[in-house]
Amino acid sequence: MKKSILALALIGAFSGAAFAQSSVTVYGIVDMGVQRDDNGTSANSTKYSMESGAQSGSRLGFKGTEDLGSGLKANFVLEMGILADTGASDQKGLGFGRQAYVGLSGDFGTMNLGRQKSLTYVASESIDPFGVGLAGNMNRLFGTVTRRDNAATYVTPNMSGFSAAGQYGFGEVAGNNAANSVGAVSATYSAGPVFASIVYEKAKDAAGVKATDGEKTLVGGTFDFGMAKAHAAYELLKGGEAATEVKKNVWMIGATVPVGAGAVVADYTRITNSTISNANANQWALGYTYNLSKRTNLYTSYSQTKNDTKAAYNAGGNGLTDKLFNAGIRHAF
């Protein structure tokens, strides 16, 4: 009897140790607000709506890690987007449309496989004063692809503030490995008040040639002065091949100014088309977030995008002006 009790105790101890080496976290965000969007098409073009995820996409996620010993860990993330206004799945109905990947991490860095954020989007999250959300986020003109399917992503360890990453998305087209594929590399420095990043990305279309805006070079960063944070970014966009190549330049400058329990955010973005005349646009935006607690905040923002006669960014047609306002509440858990 004593031996049996001892054996059970040892099994329990080892089992507890094994479970202690693994962890799974359930997390999420519920973001709901009202929105007024006037795309400029007519006097009756204004739409009022209840929108999910204006500041941050509403989501439910599961992330976990297992200690494999000798500094090696297995990691996974399964994150689904939710349209909180209707309860439907976001990202065109995908079950885990935000992220779905598994990988290993250790002294060598991190390697993940699956549906993941693009490297340009990862950089934008840190550079954009609006946090790639709200009415004024810079990606409304930068044209950033948020996520990549079938992606393999490697990130180096942090080396005194410096890190680098590489990403390849498989196109999975039989007989044409270039079709629908994407490759990207980035380098980042983050230490003290400084954040800076450069990303190069090249995506191919279904025919295996450079996609529209498929070649991107993004350079940007922030500097925190304490009383305010400055934001700036530049991106060169190229699409098409040889004589049909289209080139665009995008600039953004912005600021985050802490005010009481919240912050005022603002930016100005301009896109110019180097190939087509009168196809430029500019956007200015102003917003405010107010923290009710560490996990709950209120927000509001307004942006205006004005297009030249041959441009239609964010609007209902060429030469039109889009005006977007939103206000809401976000809770993270």
C-alpha cells in the first residue's frame, strides 16, 4: 500500500511539473462604435452605421507555449476575428482569419508557420500614431496587406535593440511556384525613445509577375520626447513589370500627445503617382482616446481624404473627397 501511494505521488509530481511547463492563454478584444462615412458620391452618400473594430479588430484568441527544455519552446496562436455588431466571423468568414500559426523559439530566434501578419503591417503597428486603426490610420493610403497565408516567418533574437525578420508566403500554384508568392525582409531598432524599421516586400500575382503595388519599400519610425511622440514614414510602391510599371510615393507625419488619462493623435498622409498625372491624394486625421481603466477605453476620430481628378482613394469615385468619423468603446480581456 505504501509503495502504491508513493508511486501515485511521484506520478502526480511529474504530471504537475509537465503541466507547469505548458500554458495556454485565452484573450480578446470587443470594440464597438458608431460611424459616419461620406464617400463624396452625392448629397445622399452619407452612411451612418454601427461598426465593429474601428480602433482594434474585435477578436477571440488562444495562445500557448510549451517548454521543451534547453531554452527551446513550442508556441502557437489561433486568433479569430469577430464582427461584434452581428456576431459573424470577420476576415470574410474565416474561422481563425486573424492569425493561425505554430512554431519554435529559442536562442536562435523564432520560426513560425501559418497565417501571420505581413512584415509591413508589423512595422506599421508601431509607426502609425493611430495604431493602424480608427479613421486616420496610415494604411488607408499605404495599401498594406494585413496578413499572409501559407507563410514561414523567421525573427532573430533581440541584439541590443536590433532585430531582423524574413518572411516567405507560398503561392501553392502547381507548375508556377512564383504565382501568388510573397517574400519580405525587415530590420528594426527599438531602444529607449527610438523606434525605427525598414521593410522590403515583393508579391507576385496569379500569373507570377509583380502584383499591383506588389513591391514595397517602407521606412519609418517614432521618437518619444516624453511630452509628445513624433511619427514619420515613407513608402515606395511599385506594380506591374517593365514598361507597364506604376510607381507611387507615400509620406506620413504624425504625433501622439498625452492628455490626462488619454492622448490626442494626429497625422497627415500624402500619396503621389509618379506614372499617372493628377492621380494623387492626401489625408489628414485627428483622434482622441481616453482610458477608463487599463483594459477599457473610449475613442473618437475624424479623417478627410481628398483625391485628384484621377484618384479615388477611400472615396466613391475619381476626384471625390471622403469624410470618415467614428466614436466608440474598446475592452480588452
